[in-house]
Amino acid sequence: MWHLETAQAAATKAEAESAKAEQKLSGHKVAYTDLIANTYEEQPQLHALSALTTQAGVQDVIDAASTTYQLSTAMDDIQVGYKKAAAAADKASDRAEAARAEAAARATEAKAAHDRAQSAADYAAAEASRVDQQRTRMVAELAQLQNISVDLASRRQAAIEEARREAAAAAAAKAAQAAQAAADKAAAAAAAEAAKKAAQQAEQADQNDEPSAPAPEPAPSQPDPTPPAPGGGAQAAIAYAKAQLGEPYLWAADGPDSWDCSGLTMKAWGAGGKYLPHYSVAQYDQSTPISLSQIAPGDLLFWSSNGRASGIHHVALYMGGGQYIHAPRAGKNVEIKSLSYWYPTMAARP
């Protein structure tokens, strides 16, 4: 329909331009005709021989020749304008004819589209009527087979169809609820994993606080009641950790060829028969806090930015003799250091 309206508007515009060009051409025709008539009337007076025999002198002859030249020039100008107007009128007429043809073609297309749409609508209506008749016939046959009234059979069929729709809706709702529950569970797991990774990243970043020169050992504090010494698994844990000496640090790694600090202590004490989580703060929480004056081989040493468990950012395994083994930070390997090199903040016994 839009194409038809556009073509009709173009045809109307083209016809108006053609009419305007024809009007202009008519004006040029009148001017051209008047000029020819005037020239014919004045011709006897402009003849060169007549001027020489009847007028007073050479100047009159020159004036007459000038007038003849001016009239000739004006005739040429009018003739050129006439030809241009005629050419413009022809072009405008051609455009109008083309626009009328385009409008006619669009009208034909619009009628064909309307006919197709009407045919499709008629077919759909006939198909709906056929389906309805078939359903009515099947309900009547069902009523006859079940020895009930057609009205009752219709109600039963309607109830069956409604039950099917409700069952489909219920199934769709159940599936949507299951999908939502799965999405919520996945989102919760992702949030927990993100929180754990963020804490481990903070732990890794804070490890850059490791000093480049030995730090003085603080004055000993009042000893706490001594908890039980580490069990026989302590030596197995130390042996496992020493077997990893020289292997590189890698954040969040727990072997077999690279380690972060809590990954090394987790696997070491795993070899000693105790489970520790892969997170330094959680390892402290799961162990028994002790004072640094009570540490024994196998105990865990912690470094904290605020002196409390919430600020823990590094963990190592105490070997005894004032030494510990740890996975220090990115760019370094598993190594043994003395307590005087980097003194821990707190300690705990697994």
C-alpha cells in the first residue's frame, strides 16, 4: 500500500510539472508567432535597395540595417527559448507518463496482494469451520458410543481439554521453578567461590609485606597453658613439605608441581593425617591457637596485617630449630627461612 501511495504521489507531481512545461511552451509559441508577424509587416521598410532610393542619405541606410539586425537577434533568442521549452515539455511529459505507468503497476500489485490476503482469510475460515464440524461429529460419535447425550459428551470433552491445558501450564510452571532454583543455587555457589578467591587474592597481595632484612624478635609474652604437642603426623607433614623445596609459587595451586602458601600446608598436613582447608584464615580457625613461645615442629605460623585472624594473609609450617618452610609469593619457590628473617604474628596447632 505504501508503494502504491508513493507512486500515485509521484505521478501527480509529474503531471503538474508537465502541465507547467506545456504552459511555458505555449508562451514561447505566442512570442515566436508575434515576432514573425511583426517582421513580415516591417520587411518593406528594411529592404536595402529601397532605403538607398527613397531615403535621404547613408545614415538612414545604416539605421535601417541596425534595426534589421536587432530584429534578427531577437528572433534567434525567441527561437532558442522556444526549442528549450519544447524539450523541457517533452521531458516532463515523459516523466509523467512513466509515473502513471509506475502507479498503475503498483495498483496492480496492491490488488494482487489484497486478493491473496482475502484468499488466505477465506481458506482459514473454511479450515476453522471444517475442524469445528469434525469436532462436533466426533463428539456426537463419542456420545453414541458411550450412550450419553451430546451435551454431556461436549462437556466431558471440554473438561478433558481444559485439564490438558492446566497440566501443561503446571508442568511449565514447575520447570520454571526448577530452572530458577538451579539458577539461584549456581549464583550462590559463584558468589561463594568469588568471595573465596577475593580473600585468597588479598592474601597473596599482602604477602608482598615480607621484609628484605631480618626483623627483631619481639619480647616474649606470658605463656598460655600449653596445648597438646603435635601428634606423630607432624613429622610426616614436615617431610612432605620439604619434598616440595624449589617448586614455584602459583596462586591457588595445591600441587603437584606448584603451590601457594595455604595449598602447601593443606597438602603437608594431609600427608600427616589431618584435613585443613585451602585458605589460611580457615586453617587458623580450624586449629588451636597457641603463643609463639609454645610453637613446636608441625605447628602453623601466621602473618596478620592487624594482629587478628581477620587480617591473616600468609601461613607457613614450623620445622623446629627456629626455621619454617613456606611458599612465599609469586616469582619465588618453596623455601626454608628462619624466624629472625620474617617473624610471624601468631601460631596455631592443627
